[in-house]
Amino acid sequence: MRLPRGPDSYGTTCTCPRSKATANCLHQFVLTLHVHDLEALPLIAPNPIPPAVYLVTTPFQDVHIYSCISSTGRFESGKRVIVSYQRNQRWHCDSCGYGTSCKHIPHAVEHARLAGFVEDRSDGDSSRAQDDDIEGKLLLTVGGRDERKHGCVSYQRIPVPRWCSLPHENTQSFRPPSPPPPSFMLDAVSRCCCGTSLQSLQGAYTPVVQPALLFDLTRGYNVSMQVISCPTCNHRRRFVGADLGTIGILNWNNTFLFTHDLMNSYTNNFTASETPFSAFCTTVRRSYEDHPDSAGHTILFCSDETFVRAWFAFIKLQDLGGTMACPTCGPSPRVVIADGVSLATHASKLTSS
């Protein structure tokens, strides 16, 4: 960006990681070198500038990039950020990330719908994706403080797969029914993510049925869950639901369900080839595109953030035994060295060296 410093002087700034670390980058150099050529180009937006300015679309028509402000009005600062519609069909803001509370993304969404870049979905998939992101952000914020109220609905121990066991160990993996049943009812071991079990409820409670998504290896399923509002949490999104572990399904939050086969598949890929989460989610999304339902509809796979949180919840329930410990440091060493493939350093932490 080229910003005025005074009546007759200008300065440049950039939001890339190198510029944040060193106050100098290639983008600023190119802008300074070709500033006169850029000033001669025609304007791409009228005056006053609209909330969303369309910048460019990639040659494959799968990424759309906008410049957006946060809000309109007389007190608007005029600062703009880059908002992009990415290949995974999700909106991303350079300032707010994937957060659903972002004030920049709605301006780009409105323009993209009017221009025909994206479909105006009314089937509820987008709203469920937003709920998914809200839940994921909530888990990230409070997970280290109080996992009791924001954990996983499933809580029974999950056996490890055969390939992950020693020859003398007796493992019994649970396979999900194929195709899965259209609905999952409450059972004797049902509970809420806070730990309130169905058997501990006193008084009369009326079960309700809510829609849910079941994610398998090759496709997703629209199912329904019978739940009871949790009286302990007293929250509109906290329900007592079935564990489903005995049929090979992880009930994460009564809305998103994952088969054990899917979770074990990532563990298998990770241990064999150090597969990053994003790469695995990309392969699953491609598989979902090749396996639509009988009506030709394809259920979108969950976001990367949701899968990461669900997978860690799944791993915590697996009976891996107590032998996975360093003989010197114990099960929790003070320093862990990662290779950077599966655990990457955030861009804001990068320096010129």
C-alpha cells in the first residue's frame, strides 16, 4: 500500500510476514519502482469506493479476490483488507481468518452472489459450516482452560486399529454400518460433552430430533440425532446424545459425527508419510466429489479446523497404553522438536533469517 506521509510525500507499507518482521519486502520495492506506471492505470472502482472492490479471478475460475472495508458510514476509517473465496469453497479474510464474526467477508459475499461467482445456498449447509467454525473457534479459545464443558460427546474408550497394535495385543475395532442408519437414538450411555449422563437426569425431559452430518472415508451422510437439552450447561447448543462408539462412530458435538475408519485413516497416513492435516482433508474432499448420493448431491466435508479438533478428541479416547513415554523425560517432555511438516511455524513468527 502507498500511503501519504504529508502534503507532498508518500510512504509504502505491506502486510506480508517479511514486511512485518523487517519493515521491508519485495512488494514495497516493486510498488516504489513502478509507482508512476501504476498511477497511469485506469481506476477499478468508482468514487466513493464501494464496500467490496473486485480485484481478480484466477484462470481456473476457482479463486476470487476482493478488497473490502469493515463497515460503512461517516465514521469508517477507510482501511481495507483482502478477502478471497478459496478453492475449498470457503471465504478467508487476511485480517480475521475464517472467523464468522468477520465484518469484511459479508461485503465480498454479497458482490460474489450478485456476480454469479457463488451460489446462493439455502439448504442449510452454509449455516452449519458457520456453526462448525464457531464451535471450532470456541474450542480453540477455551480448550486449555476448561475441557470439561467443551469436550467431545463420545467418551468411551476406542480400541486402536490392528496395524497399530503389537502381535500379542487383542484389539477389536468397531466398524460402522454401511450404509449408516438414517437416525441415531439415545442409549443407556448417552451423555453431554460436559459429562452429564442420561441416567443422572431427574424429572421428565422430552427428546428432540435434530439434523446431523456423518463423515465417512469417501462420502458424507445426512442423518438425525435424538438428543435432550442438557440442564447442566443450560446452553442452546449443548445436548445429551448417544456415544455411538460401539458402532464405530465418534459423536463430536451431536451435529458432526466421524467414523472411526476416517480418523484411523489419518493416523495411518500421518505415521506412514507425515501427511499434514490440510493435505488429508483435501484428499477427502476430492473423494466426496466422486461419491455423490443417489440424488446427485455431494455433502461438503468439514473445515480443516474442525477435523483437527475432532481427531485430537478421537486420539484422547483411544487406548494407546502407557508405554509411549521417553525413558529419560517421561510422558511429557519439557521440549519437543518437530520437523515442521505436521507442526508448522506461523507466518507471523518468521524472520529474515
